[in-house]
Amino acid sequence: MTIREHVGKRIHLYRIKQNLTLEQLAILIGKTPSTISKYELGKISIDLDTLSSIANALNISIQQLVDQPSTERKKRRATSGYFSLKSRYFIYQYFSPMRKLITCAIDIIPDSSASDDRIMFYYDVPDLENPTDANFLYEGRICYYDAFVTMKLSNLFSAKDEVFIYAKNPLWIRNTTTGLMMFLSQTLGNPSVAKVLISTEALQNEDLQGETLRDILSLNNREVLSAMKRTNCLMLVDTWEKML
């Protein structure tokens, strides 16, 4: 994907999230709807003044339009461990009240000027081939430690909606790891914690050696309940020994 196409997809994403039509955005920046459509499709280039006008109209920064993750291994703080393997990871959560497996994606955007990196978190993605079509969009930072990483994320369109992920960062090479995700559940109306499975590749149930994603993500098992009874804490206890 070219930078022009990436910027176009970002414009389309933020325009839709702001509930703006092509005509409304065109009026805000003094362009025609046809021109906005060509920007979004990556058919024509955008000068800096217009890019600034679009960012202002969408109430975002220019950086949020040009933050294309690189497929190359640019310098970042994670030089070893699981989170040094890729720039994009896939995250899975099972939400029991809706009996729904929620699929997500996260892009790590190297920031050589800091000790951590930027991240974009696409939550509840209908099609993992197009994660920017997610129902919820978050931005934040990822901090790297020897055995763990932390991710602090904020909803770009609702400041009160924040997510915090604490994930294992194993040193041995494998395709998956696990973490705990803390968030304010709009459905449950309370602060909540869920187990998440993080993968370097999009997963299908047939990839899981006889177990389903629902089984792997369940907190209703003997080991977890025993640990909670013993410590009065929700602990990340992996019962799935055959990690991919």
C-alpha cells in the first residue's frame, strides 16, 4: 500500500467515525465531494495545506493520517521477545454475555525518539483483512519490559473510554501469547477485565490443535478459580499448554 492510499483510508476511517458525508467534509475544507472521494481512494495526492485542513475538520492530528506502519523492522525499543517479531498483531477476546468472539488488531508504530512506541488498536473488527473498518478505534503507547509489555489506549472519539492491556512478552519464539485487558464495559456498565489471546497471525479454530478460542479465553476453569480463591486476585493462568 502506498502512503497516498494509506492516507486515503485514514481519511475515510475518521470521516465515517465522525458521521460525516463526503459532501459535509467537502464543505468544511472547501473542496468538491468528487475530490474528497479521490483522496480517500488514493487516486490523487494531497498537499500539506489540504492535509492540515482535513485533519482540523476531522478533529485529529496530521500524524494520525500519515501513521503508516512499516513492514520493515525499523528501530524500536523491543529488540527481543515476542513483541519484536511483527508490527501487526491480532487479539482475541470472548465476551460471554453476547456469546461473541471479538477479533481485534493492533499496529505498532516505531517511535525512535522515545523509550516506548505508538500503537493503533482496532477493536471489534468484522474483517481482519481490513482492520481499519473496526467498530472502535483506539490510540496509545506500548511500553516494553523483560517479561511483559503494557499498552495504554484511549478511544479517539470518547476520552472517557480507555483500555489497558498487560501482556506476557516471552523470550522464546512462538506465535501466541496471552494478556489481561482492563476496560469499561458499555454493555455491563462496569469496569471489567478479560483474558485476551494475542497472535502474530489471524487464527481460525482449526489452527488450535483441538481447542476452540472460546475454550482458551475462558476464565471459568479450575486453575483460574483456584488461583482467585487462594489470592483474591484475578491472575493470568494459562491452561493451554500447547501454545502455537
